[in-house]
Amino acid sequence: MTTLSPDLGDEVVNPDRNTVNMTDYTSVGEALKLVAPFKGDKRDVLASMDNVDTTFEVIDPRNKSTLFKFVLTRISG
């Protein structure tokens, strides 16, 4: 019997891999659509933080560091 175990050395998870519960996660690209650019306006801080929190909840935990790098590019000001 073959045991399915994820390759934890992979930074970005391939959605085509045969892993358990893959349908519960969204790709980094799709999740990043939830994060609007933040330009430093104080009125937008809470909404922006909520969107980023939601984004991190819908991706595979193994992709968090990759998503973090992309989220940083959305911050300016």
C-alpha cells in the first residue's frame, strides 16, 4: 500500500499533485486577488489587514512564505 505524504521541501505546492484536501485551498495567485494595493491611507488599514488575514486562511499553509513575499509588494506609502 502506498502512503501519500507531502514533500515538505517544496515551497510552492503544485495543485496537480495528488494530496489530501487540496480542494480546500486556493492558489497563491487567486488568493492574492483578495489583497488590494495599500497606499498608506489610515482609513484603509483595518480593511487591508482583514483582507490579508483572509488570504492567509485560504491558501495551503506550505505556501505562506511565498504569499507573504507577494503581499509585501502590495504595500506602499
